[in-house]
Amino acid sequence: MRRRAFLLLAAAAGTQGCGSPSRPAAGRATGRPSDGGASGFANPVRIPPLLEPVVDSAGVKTFTLTAQRGRTEFLPGKPAPTWGFNGPYLGPTLRASRGDRVRVNVVNRIGEDTTVHWHGMRVPALMDGGPQRIIAPDATWSPHWTVEQPAATTWYHPHPHGYTVQHVYRGLAGMFLLDDPRSQALDLPRTYGVDDFPLIVQDKVLNDDGTLSEKRLDDSVFFLGDRILVNGTLDPHLKVGSQRVRLRILNASNSRLFHIGFADGRAFQVVGADAGLLPAPAQVDRISLSPAERAEIVVAFSPGESVILRSSGGRDPIDKGDFDLLKIIAADRLRPSSEVPDHLGTTPPIEVPADARVRGFRLDGDDEINGRDYAMDRIDEVVPAGAREIWEVEARDHAHNFHIHEVALRVLDIDGSPPPQWYRSQKDTVFLPAKSKVRLAVEFGHFTDPRTPYMFHCHILRHEDRGMMGQFVIVEPGTEAEVPRTLPTGHAGPHG
């Protein structure tokens, strides 16, 4: 039966302003039956360190990320092989401000080819880190750009075609936070690791010896784990000392859809989505995040209380099961916090002209867009710089989500229904249940390069690796017809 995608989102949203929040269903504590938090949550959640850049005489901020192998104890006393950046699992948090010139030296020490993509970052195609930008073992790639976008919670992860699912699953991912003068002036929680916390949520399958199981990782339509890690921590808790706390939640799972709220049904305020701050806070009691989506929320606590952050399962194949994600414990005395401001981001909504170009994309099975597998030497779409278009994306057989590199987008509707308020800000990734259709207003940037493509793809990583991906280039307006649709031999790199 054809379902409206945002019935799920709207139901998950709960309260939109006033009203009594609904109580999420009982859950599972990171893969075990939930006992309401009476036991478990034994481990302090790890907070990824902020990586300090080296600033040269020209003011360029240089970060160094080393992809490396290590060992991590997900289960006590059972170290397991993992991958990470600058450590054994996950990576540090990078931070920059609008107008900063940044460079990242990415060093590959994992012993095989990889890439690093700046998910949500608006950068020139040569710096984007798609599957064409292979970093060979022991090599260093040094992309550089100027931050030219509003404050947002972005992230970084590998993007080697055919291997993304393994590289992310083994631990290669981290957050990249962007600030701007507007966000810095707002009275929001913003002290990293004190009242502003990153939460990288992932589902895994753990073997009895503590190792990450990769069985069925690349041969099932949807890989779903039965254990939840938050910042790489199993069975985690977070102690907070402020009345209000900002949580930057990233779904970095391979396939799983999370419906996230609190076990006591309390309302909270969504202040940001993928690509930046909402115009105004949206009060809800649940949000839904598919792989790669982010949300910034602000939640209030009372002294001495504890509450469980929970994901409630649904009927879609990728959201089966209820999980307790994190126990939050408030100190007996809390620092006072201001109310969330009524007005947040000032970026105007993306509007398209009446004669806007409309492009259609059909996601078939788990490996095709518009009836074709991905080809690294093929340009699928050519877009003039600065264009604002409507992209219509249809999920045929399975649930999918859709990510476009470089752009900002606004969800106009899914199956004709408008999205809830918290889903209306600028985004870069959108969820589509099976047999649904989404219309997106898409804003393209001004970095032109007719020979170097950006990507669009399903961000369910197995689908991406199997070929549910395409390429587009941004060119000077009026030159679209002159652009070759085939890239030269050798452009694709080792995996082409």
C-alpha cells in the first residue's frame, strides 16, 4: 500500500508547538531488554576531542587527519580491531567559521585506498572527496577551501566506490562544525563538551569476542545492527551540568532509521537541521533521522533527574526494534540557561522560479537510478552555476534516502504532503519510504568545473556501493551543451 513518507515524520514529530507529548514505546537498552534504566548505561559517553588547527602567517587553518588502524574495547576486556582518524575509532571534531580558509591534510595509514568526503560542506568539486579522489596507502591528500556557508553541523567520512560501507562501519567518520557571526550571537548552548554535545549514533553487530561482525554487511538489502554505539561507546551515559543542553545528533549508521525522543515523552526544541539553523525553534517530542541526516536539539533538565534518549521502532524494514540510546544524568545543581531564542537562522528559504528546470530520478531496487548503475566515467547531469531547480525523486521498491553533494535543498513535499516544521530548514539528505515521491527545491553553488563531478546517491551505504549513485557537474551558464558526457580514460582512478 502506498504510504505517505511524512506520516512517519509527522507522527514522530509529536507536538508542534503546544499540546501533550506522546510517550514513546518501551525500548531496548543497546541490544538488551530495557528495564527502564534501573541498570546498565555503565559507560561515560566518549566526547570526540576538538582538533586544534595550525594557523600559518596567511591565516590558513590547517587540520591533519590520519586514517589509521587501531583497537577498541566495545565490550570490557575484549579489544577489537577498528579504524579511526587520529585514534582507534571515529575521528576528532573539526571546527571552523564562515570566512575561514581551511586546509585538511588527510593521511592514509589503513593500508588500502580510501577517500574522505566533506558531507554537507559546500566546496569546489576537486576538494569534495568523492570516489574519484582516491588516497593511496601512505599518501596524503590536502584539500583546501574557504568556508562560504552558514553555521551547520556537517561531517566527514570515506567515499571509495564499492567500499564505503566497510570503511564507515569500521569507524572512519567524524563531525565538522561550522560557525558564523549570527550563530555565535545567539543565546544557545555552545560550549563544546559542556552544554553542546556531538552524538554520533550507529548500530552494530558485535561478536562474542567484541569484534565488529561484517556478516551480511554488503550482501543484504538493509544491514541492521542489534547494538547501538554513541560516539563509539556501548551502553553510554552523559552527565550534564546545565539547565539546557544542545545535542547535535548524527545518524552515521549504514541503513537504520531512528525515531528519536525521550523515554518520559518530554518535548524538546529542534534548532538546526542538516545545512543550518531553523528560522525558529520547532517544539516536538520525536524526530526521525535516516543515515547521514543531522539535527540539533535543545532539551531542558531539572536538577538531579535522569532520562533516557530512545529510538522507537516502526514498520519500515529499516527501523525495526526499539533501542535505548543514551542515559542523560543531570547534576544536583545546574547552571542556569536562557530560553531558546524565538528567531534563529536568517538564511532565506530556497525558492525556485516559475520556469525552473525539473529533473526526475527513479530509485530502482538497490542499485539503480533511472535504470542505470553508477559509472565513474559518465556525467549524468549538467547544471548551470547558481541554478535553482526542482528535483523529483521516487523510491520504487525499497526505502531509500537521497543525498546531493555541494547543494542546499528544501523539501517541498512528499507524496503531495508538506513536511513538518522541523524538516523545513535547508538540508542535504532526505528520507523516502518505499513507493514514495519527494519534490526538492535545490540550490546549486558557483564553483564551476566541467571535468570534475559531484555526486548524488542513496545514502544507505550498501545501495551506494552497489551503484545507486550518479554524477553531475556545475558549469558556466550557457555552456551546458558544450560539456562532454564522458570523462577521459584514467580519470576514474583505481576503482573506476
